[in-house]
Amino acid sequence: MPTWLVTGGAGFIGGNFVLDAVQRGVRIINLDVLTYAGNLDTLSPLEGNLNHLFVHGDIGDAALVEALLREHQPDAVVNFAAESHVDRSIDGPAAFVQTNVVGTLSLLEKARDYWKSLDAMRRDAFRFLHVSTDEVYGTLGETGKFTEETPFAPNSPYSASKAASDHLVRAFHHTYGLPVLTTNCSNNYGPYQFPEKLIPLIIAKALNGEPLPVYGDGLNVRDWLFVGDHCAAIRAVLDGGRIGETYNVGGDAERQNIVVVKTICKLLDERRPLADGRARESLITYVTDRPGHDRRYAIDASKLQGELGWAPTVTFEQGMAQTVDWYLGNQPWVRRVLDGSYRLERIGGAA
Ligand code: NAD
């Protein structure tokens, strides 16, 4: 049974990844500092499962990371831990540099020392996989897609901090030989996403019949990747990715933000019509654009598809219907996030 040290595994993508990996028989050591984005409710299906150990701590705590690596001898480190919300990075960039850059550097140093201490066979098999974003590439015009060769041109404090971490990961391979892999993915959506991000935010507001805020003219384009497909891509890269390489991961589903919002309105109107009979599209409200808002992202994932045979399995329409159904079926999870009670858990559950 392999053991993986996963960081940020109480967050959206990390949580989905951990739930899936444990089910597949992987032993997971889950290190998460539980910022506002960390939610132990997400991990409640694993309660009592001996193949999941939750550790409340910071990737930047070198002594803790060293002790975890020594004690649990993982075969891989998968780094999801990050400050991840662009709007928050505009209001307060320092926390993004602290976790995404300084924290990742500390994690890399401890992983390198641990990797060096392994015997030759385990050293060959070890991997450090860093999860990053397509936002490091900046913005696109009407045409073209990001490839792994696209120069970095990050435009927000968030993407700048992720770009810095990607460079550090690359440097640890070239300088010290650490067997690293990096994935740069597009916008994820699916179960357990914190309702500050576009899709769960719009679902929560639309359900309540509240105004639906859309930045600018709503025509910014993102590629949407269903989180389950993203987790499969990470497993494929861990398994067969070439050391030192980066792999783009995309859902092949470019959509304007306004189309995403209208899709949610339609799905909810079909499932839970508003009591007064209004169509939810009437709730759409255009708001002042985010400063420096990138216009378009699009991903060329042909390297991952060609080398490792990965492809998205869920279309945008299927993924959106599944996501809306998940939020409708898991309102207690949503309510506990919205009223803040999910944070109280950590006092008893994770101290
Ligand atoms: P998230 O914000 O939902 O979760 C991040 C998790 O990391 C939280 O559980 C948080 O408590 C934890 N964390 C934060 N700082 C930490 C620290 N110093 N030490 C330990 N844990 C810490 O983020 P997400 O959406 O799940 O994203 C996961 C990763 O994927 C991030 O690295 C992000 O940059 C990347 N990514 C996300 C998306 C997306 O659409 N969500 C797209 C591309 C890339």
C-alpha cells in the first residue's frame, strides 16, 4: 500500500483527491493548517478510517514536516496547500507569498532532505508533485491556448505567488535532482468547493433568490475542469509523468462567465423553481470588474493526453448538472460553511 503526504487536503481539490485516494487503497497523511478554506466536514466520510491521518499544521513548519516524513516514510508528496482565491490576493498579497512561496520552499527543502535519506530503490520511486494553475501564463486574446512552453506572465498576486512556487519546484529538480512533477490546471468545479468561488457562490445565491453578481461584461472566458477529472490527471502524472516535466490539465470546456451563470440558473429553475415563478436569469447583476481581470484562459492538454492517455471524462453540461445536484443534496455542508460553524469543528477535531 503506497503512502502519500498530501498537503492542503482539507480544501476543495485536496479534499476530493484524498477521499478518492483513500478509497483506492492509498494511505494518506493529510497536512493542512485549516485556513478559512480548510473544512474537516469534507473529510467526515473518512472518520475512523485508519488509512487517513489528519495532521493540523503548516507546510512551512519545517520541524513538523521533517517529523512526518521521518515517521511515515511516504512514497510521494502531493502539494495542494495554498492561498487560492484571486480576490483575497488583491486585498492582502502577503499571506499568498508566505504560504505559496515561503511555505512551498520549506516543504521542498524537507522533501529533498528526506528523499536523499532513502535507499536507492525508494529514492528512484519517490515523487514530489506540485499542483499549480494555468493563471501563471497570464491572459490570452480571442485565440490560442496555453501550452507547457508558454512563458509565465502572471497578472495577480495569487498567480505571481504560484508562478514563483513553480519556479522553485523546477529549480529543486535542476539543482538538487529532486524528482518533481508540476501540473498546471484550469478552473476546477465540483463537490466541496468553498462558496466564494464563482460556481458555488452563484448556486448558493440563486437558490435563495439573491442577486447574482457577475464581474464586468461577463464575457471573460475560463476553461472548466471537473474536479474528479483533475484528480485522475494528478494520479496519472504521479504514476507515469516524466520527472522534471510540467503537464497542463484542462477540461476542454471554455465558457464565458455569463454562460456559466446562465447554465446554473437554468439547472436550478428546472430543479427548484423560485416560489414567485421568476426565472433566475433576472437576478443577474453586473458589478465593477476585478482589477487586472484576465480576459481569457484556455488550455492545451495534448501533452498529458498524448503521453499518459488522460482525457476529461465529464462534459461541461454533465459536470454542471452533477455539481448543482451535489449542492442541492448537501445543503447541511453548505449551511455550515455559510454560517461559519464548520470552523468550530477544528477545536475538538484537529487541535
Ligand atoms: P482551497 O483554497 O480550497 O484549499 C487550500 C487548502 O490549503 C485549505 O484546506 C487550506 O487550509 C490549506 N492551506 C493553506 N495554507 C496552508 C499552509 N500554510 N499549510 C498547510 N495547509 C494550508 O484550494 P483549492 O481550490 O483546493 O486548490 C488547491 C490547489 O490547486 C492550490 O495550490 C491552487 O493554487 C491550485 N489550483 C486550484 C484551482 C481551482 O480552480 N480551485 C485551479 C488551478 C490550480
